[in-house]
Amino acid sequence: AVKMLSSLSERKSLVYFAGGLRFNGMENQAQLRATINAAIRSNVNLYPVDARGLMAEAPLGDATKPSPGGIGMFTGASSMARISAFQQSQDLLYTLAADTGGKALLDYNDLSRGIVDAQLAVSSYYLLGYYTTNPAPDGKFRRIKIGLADGQSAKLDYRQGYYAAKQFSKFTAADKERQLEEALMLGDPITDLTIAMEVNYFKLNSAEYFVPVAVKIPGSELVLAKETGSERTLIDFIGEVRDEYGTVYSNLRDKVSFKVKGETASALLKSPIEFDCGFTLLPGKYVIKILARNAETGRIGTYQTSFTIPNLMREYKRVPISSVILSSQRVEMRQALYTAGKDRMQATNPLVMDGLKLI
């Protein structure tokens, strides 16, 4: 939402009604930082409103909750846990408001008050800009302090800082995961990493079809890791399959580790690397989007294509057959350069027979 508003240069306010938010896990941490950073760069103030209003819960829960057990109900530990969980659900709303220059409305039953606060905040303001003197791409939070000259005093409401840009080598695990998710949501493809993809379909039963997907990456992309002294390099894969209505039908998240030393590195220079995955789908029209990233260099490549799985049970004009595969190469699965999903692919992939994979 804040990225959609970035094209407007003036100050914007986004009123967000929520029943509390919980801050758990690496994904939420990356999402929080990405949201705050996007709001600051888009000049958007967030005004979260706790739609639950002022709540007065019973110490051991109301009628919608089962009675707690254990000694905690006698020592007060259960009651304190419920209070802490409620406060934590409001902490994230307060953080979104404070770090973007907005104001959180908590424990207040008049929800329209949040809209009024957002309206008054943009009734009169100054828009200031400057060029930073610290160009270091370290990803750290840069604090901003604004004051009045000539001894003037007033209450100033402004953003407290922003996140600097960050090089891929400085990314944390949360940053890397968020980068993949954002790249997958982009409308335009990323072509730093060259990839090719092929999609087929094979009938499993009267209703379901197995769709094997083969993704190829030039081996020269992976040998770049050898120049840094690394013996292995990691390729991250993320993807999704959407139906004709735009609904996500299935998704993919995987990573494969390749050897880049000795004879393996020499072989990579001459041939591409193939990554296999598969989906079980019903007949229909789909769009598949696969994104690959070299974990050593941060280079990303995207491939998107549409495909149709016909209902062979209702095919009367032509011979109802699955995909026809022509190949001159079969390799043993144990010769793969990576170990991700070998057993799973052998069990369901019709291209694997007697431990040999049809390439």
C-alpha cells in the first residue's frame, strides 16, 4: 500500500485498523523492517488503530476460552501471561506508528478518533529534504534530529530516522528471506541470473496430474563462488503456481548446495545445472513463476510462463496422452550435485525409474 502511494510527493497518512499484531519469527522481523523502510521512503505515516478498543478481560479468560489448568491459575502466572500477550499484540502497532511518524490509537472505544488524528496531522506541515553525507551501504538505522534555531521552542513531530541501503554481503538471514519474497511479488522479471524452465504434465489418476518442472541455470554462474575460495555454493529457489483467477494454488521453497571444486567445477563450465521440482494439480489453466538466487553473489533470475493441463478424461477428438518427453540422457540420482528432495522426487516423478532420472 505504501509503495502505491510513493508517486505522490506530499505527506500521506494510512489508517490501519487491526485486532493487534504479534511479533514472532524471522519472517515477521523482516516484514516489519521492510514495511517501516518502505513507509519512510514513500513519505507515508502509519496510524494503527486497535479495533478491539478498551478491553477488560477476566483474569482467567472469558466464556470463549476453556478454563486453564495447572498451578499457574493459583499463582497468577496464567493471568500475567494473558496480560503480557495482549500488551505484546499492541507493541507492534505502536512501533509501526512511532517509526513512521504516525500515532497509534490504543485502548480507545471511539475508533473514528484515529481518523481525526491522521487528518489533523496533515492539515499543516513542512516538507524538508537533504542529501546524506554517509553513503555507506551498511543497512544501519540512521537517526535524524530536527531542532529550532534562535532559541525557539515547540513540540516537533517528525520521523526519527531511516534505514540505509545494504549490500547483499551484509544481509542477515531475515533480509535474504525478505528479498526473495519481494522479488517474487514484482510484476517485472529480474534477469541478473539467466535461467530456463520447462513444464510438463502426467496423469496420476482420474482427477490429478503430476507436473514436473525443470529449471536450468548456466554452470558459469555457479563457478563464481570458486573465485572467492568457497568449496560449495548455495542456490535459493522460491516459486508459486496461480490458477486462472489469480489465486495461489501451490508454492515452492527450496535450496540446493552445489560442489564447486575439482572436477565438478570444470564440468560446470561446460554444461548447465538442472533443478527439478513438481506439483500435483487438477486440470485447468495456470501461471508458474520461479525465482532463483545465487547465495554467494546475490544475483537473481526470474522465469514466468503459463501452461494448461487438459482433462484427458474428457478428450474425445484426439488421443488422450500425457506429455511426450524426448531425451538422450539418463543419470543416476546419486550422481546429483545437490541433495534437496531426492527421495521425494523419486517417489512421485514419472521421469525417475529404477534410480535413473531422464534429463
